[in-house]
Amino acid sequence: MGNGLCGAQGLVGGNAPAQPSAAGNGRNEQSSSPSIASGSPIPAVQIPVQTQTAASPGEPTRTEGSPQDTAPTTAVPSASRSAPTSRARVALMAPTPEDRKAAENLKAEGNALFSKGKYAAAMERYTEAITLCPEWAVLYVNRGMAARKRGDWDRVVTDADAALGLCPGGGREAMKGHYLMGLAMGAKMKHDKSTHHLQKALDAAREANDSIKDEIWRELATANFQRWQLQSDARRAQAKQLQRQLAELLGLSSSCHGGGEGKTNTRDLGGGGGGAEEPKLPPEWAALFAAASWQDTAAEAPSQFTCPLTMEIFRDPVVVPSGRSYERSALLEHLKKVGRFDPITRQHLSEEQLVPNVSLRAAIELYLEEHPWGWGEVK
């Protein structure tokens, strides 16, 4: 933090500066029992002079150390290693202009190293910059991005939480903080938390029309699909177990494949493996189990929910004057590379005529919520 924090250390943790002696000899000596009332009066002009020239406990740190010293650990106990979150904030002094400029230079060095794939070195630069400007949210986001590349998900969680704590009002860094937190929670198999943060990041990216929204959408689709897979596997296992129990209660184990093999069939069904045979229940029972498994039965998505250009489920649909809807990114690429006309009607079309199809997007989100297997078709 430079000189500002060192001075603060002297005021908080050090002794009071030495006062001149009662005799008023002008030397920087400390009497055994200083008293203003005793002895000859002290000239008023000497008090501020002696106060500013007196040695402070923080002064030797600046003169004996390097000119570009970092913030002492006593003043900022955890700024360089642990992020100041919204739950436990450290009282920090505002960085000086010199600290800010140095932090910007370190950030630029970290970005250059990140672009070269040197993520560990980039994290070191970001950490040094955080030491100088511990309340600059973008530094935590950048270090979290580098930690993500290295698979250090604990660090990603810490830095994402710090960025969110420093941006309570939202903004681009808060959006990236939610994005990083969602990725980390997904890597830790906490899919509910992952989808929660990724959805917040996607909403913020859409509101700001940020280019990262497509990437966030794909990560959200992956998290939702993985969550559905886990839930579907659990439901299928539970349904098979229930079918076995019903078969035993109905005495169907021995009638499935003949009289003498009843015990063997029951044991095969209890294995739970992929090749396990299922009991042959009466048709009405089989229909009941089939109706209960509709959430786990994949089907083709309705054609009105797929883009005619990409043949995928819409992510960001836009409607054109002809009344047709297209995926925004695919249509923009068509207008740029092919021509400024509607891909189907061939009518003249410009980028200014594209209107977000909010109703279609809401319908797709509802469809995916009721048929979560559809997230697997999002690319």
C-alpha cells in the first residue's frame, strides 16, 4: 500500500512519538516523566516541528526496505491470500495513485501471461496486484479465470466469492463472478448451486448484451443436463427396485422363465447392472411405470423450438419482419457472409430489423424445465 499503510501501522501499533524535554533543548530525547506544566514553557513552534521529525515506528520500514514496498501483513492480514468477502471485510485504506498504477501494470502483465497459457505466473501477477489494490474486483475475476484453467476450483470459489462481495450492485465483474462460481460448483458436483449461479450470470449477460452469453448458455445447458442425468439415474434405479419388490409380492419371479429358475431370476434382477432382466409385470402395472417415467424418456424437441439455420434449440431467438424466428448469432453470420436478406423469404433484411423473440425464449425455457433431457441437445 506504500507509505499510507506504513504510516497507519505506526499510528495503530507503535508508541507515541518522542516529545522534547522540559528544558526545551530541542533534542529528540524522551524524559522519564514528561510534563508540560514543569520547567520552562515550551515554545509553541517546536511542537509541530518535533512531531513531524520524530521517528515513527513505521519509518524504518520504508527507509531500510526497498523503495517499492508492499503492504505489511499486520495492516492487511489477508488481502494477498484470502479475498475480502461480503461476510468478513477487512478495513482497508484507499490505494494511492502509485499503488493503482503499479496494480494496473501487474494486471497487464498477468493478462499477457494468461494469453500465453502461463496461468501460474499470471496468478502470481494478479496476486501482487491484489496486494496493492485489494478492493479491485477485476483482479479476483482474472485470477479466478487463471485458476479455472489450472483446475484449482477451491481458488476459483474464493476469488468468485470475493468478486461478488465487492460488486453487490451487479455489473460485468459480478456477472463473471457468478459464472466462475457456477463452473466451480459444477466441478464439485453441486449442480443445484451451479445452475443457480449460471442462470444469474446468463440473465446479467443478456441484459448487458454481452458476447459471453453464448458461452454461459452452453455451460448452463451442461450443468442442467448433468443434474438431470443424476436425478434420472436415481429415479430409474428406484423404479427397478420397486418393480422387483412388486414381482416378489405377486409371485412373478418363478413364472417369468419357468418353475425351477425362480430364485435365479430374482437374483439376476437384484444385481442392478446394465444386463439385469426386469420382471414381467401385468400390462396395467407396466403402463403405470411407463407413465411415471415420462421425465426420463427423451424425445425430439418440437420443430418450433429449433432454429431453421442451426437445427438446434434456440438460445437467443430473434424475429424478423417476415414473422420467422432465427438464432441471433446464426442470422448475423448469414447477413455478414452471405447477404443482407432473409434466409428463407429472400426479402431484404438488416441487423436493425432484428427483434428479440422474448415470448419464444420463455416458452423454450418452460419446455426445458419440464423436459430437462432437452438440455443435452443444446450445443
